[in-house]
Amino acid sequence: MADEVRGDASSLTDEEAQDILAVLEKKDGIVYGEKEQGMVMLTARDPFGFDFYVGEVFVTRAEAVFAGERGYGMVLGDKPGQAMVLAVYDALSGAGEKELTEFISRSMKDAIIRNAGEKDEQNMMAASTKVNFGLMSEG
């Protein structure tokens, strides 16, 4: 599954994910598997090229099957809709189903555009809390 699609799915709201799944449920042959949540160890790479463990993060995983192709989706946080959209996308793309994978990709890109203003506002609010330690006096 392309990294671009995984990133796009993280931009979906729960409502948008459910809207996509409602359209997909009309398609015969998609079998929705279990959704589960848990913790996984997050790794990162330092500037010298060494991997290290950042800590545990909460994830939601989902599974779907289409035409014998098994698809998996995993997202950070409590987002079962987004995880299932990724799982279905993975299964559909593995089975070569172009029409529905393009529908999912378009829907996710539209969500990014719709939600861009809200993300900018959140980023501006977070930036306003930035501390400039250079301006702090020694006490």
C-alpha cells in the first residue's frame, strides 16, 4: 500500500471514513474482518542512522478481504473507520479493483482539502504555545 494513501487516511474524520465505508458496503464481495486496538513499539532513526525505541503508541488495526486478497490497515489512535478504509483499500488494490481504489483515493484527497483549514488553525494554536528559552532570564 502506498505511503501516500496511508497519510491521506489519517486526514479523514470518523464521519468521512464512515461515509466511504457506507458506499463500499454496497459492493458485493468485500468481507469486513475484525477491528482491534492495542499498543505497538514505535521506532525512529537518529541523525547518525541508528534506530531507537521512542516508546509505545496506541493503534487501531483492521482487516478486510476482497476476491481472496487480504487487506490490512493500521492507524495511530482510536480510529476504527480509518483503519477499515485502509484495510479495504489494501484488499481492493491487491485484487486489481481500479474503480473502487480510485474512489477511495479521491475521497481521501477531497477530505484533505476540506480539512486543510482546520489543520492550519490547529497548527497556529500549537505554534502560539512555543517557548523561546533564549528569551528566558536566568534566575
